[in-house]
Amino acid sequence: MRQDGKKVKNLSGLMYIVPYIMEHRHDAQNLIRQTIDLDHLHTYLRDVKSRGHHMSTFTLIIAAYLRTVSQLPYLNRFVINRKIYARNRFSVS
């Protein structure tokens, strides 16, 4: 039993062997270069600030990530000793 996560059961067959195929942390890295137009985001932030609330770009990015993880919980998993765990919390530092 881990404090930071719960062991995931009922995985598909492929997911069981992934920790054996990708043995190191760097095996699972996917790097991309993406250009994102943030004009709509800045327009929204100006609108929110005009209503008297403070919100940063970072706050919106974290909110979008949290929404994504809530819809796709398998993105918030980790592997320890070739066992897959789901995190029980969301933290940002």
C-alpha cells in the first residue's frame, strides 16, 4: 500500500507489459514542439480582470490540465517496481 497512489487493477494486456518494455524513466519521454495561439486566453484573462478577479495564465493552464486528468485519469499514473499506480491527488509546484 502506497500513500501517494492506489495500485491499478483490471489493466489491458498491453498495459501490464509496458513497465517491462520501458524499464527506465527516459524510455517513456515524448517530446514535441507545439505553437499555441494564446490570443483567446489573454482576451478571457482581460475580461476576468475587468470583473475584479485576479487570474494568471498559469492558473488557467493548471485548470486545463486538471480538467484533462479528470477526464483521462490514466494520464495521472506512475510506475514503481513494474507496478502501475494511480495518484490519489493532484499537486503542482
